[in-house]
Amino acid sequence: MRITIVCVGKLKEKFYRDAVEEYAKRLGKYCKLEILEVADEKTPEGASPVEEEKILQKEAARILERLREDAFVCTLEIAGKKLSSEGLADWMKSLAVGGTSHISFVIGGSLGLHSSVRSRADFSLSFSDMTFPHQLMRVILCEQVYRAFRIINGEPYHK
């Protein structure tokens, strides 16, 4: 299985980078992981809705050009479907059994995702009703994908 994470912005803090690197190393046993960072746009303080829309459009263009046609695209959104860790594992396994060999997860920037990215998605996933910093979300996603592979393979970790 190939897993691609397309995300807006770079990981600035070392502790986030270290955590993602650790999970990437662990995931190497189960999949080919690729993390693609696209540039984020600076959002001025008190940006108008029109300014925010322009920012989202610019980020969306960068995201969309990194999504491969053959990938199953899953956006991370508050309004997406909530799954347990076991549910995520079942979902990923069913995709693989159904012939999907490439999943692209998309993490937006501080303003979220533009409608053009959401409409490209084959599935929308929510980790919580809470809002997380997009940098932390990358760590959480890597951990949950790792946990899902451990569950799929009947290995201990998920309790």
C-alpha cells in the first residue's frame, strides 16, 4: 500500500518533525509513505472573507496539483466521518481488498480546505469535533495510520 500525506505548510517545531520521522520509520514496514508539503499562505490579522477565499484557492491549487489521479483521496475535516481506530483499520483494509493501492490524505492549513479540494475527495475523515493545529494533525494522522496497520496485521499496540 502506498500512503501519501499532502499537507499545507512545513513542520516548524523539532518535536513535531521528530514524531513524524519516528512514525514514518515505523510505517516503512507496512507501506510506502510519502509526505508532500505545499506552501501555505500568510493570513493577515482580521482577513476579510474575500481574502480568506483567495488564500484557500491558492493553497487548493497547490494541493490539487500534488494529488495523483490513481489515488483514493481522503480529506481531514471536522465535518468528515468519525471512525474509531479499529474502524480506520477496517476502512483501510477494505480499500486494499477492493483494489485500492494508494491513499492520499489531505491536511489543510489554518483556514481549512477550499471547496475544490473537498469536492475532489473520495472520503472525508474527522478525528474530532475539536480543532487541532495542522502541524499536530500530521503527527496524529501518522500515529493513527501506524496503529491501523498494526490492527490489520493482528499486532499488539492498539489497546
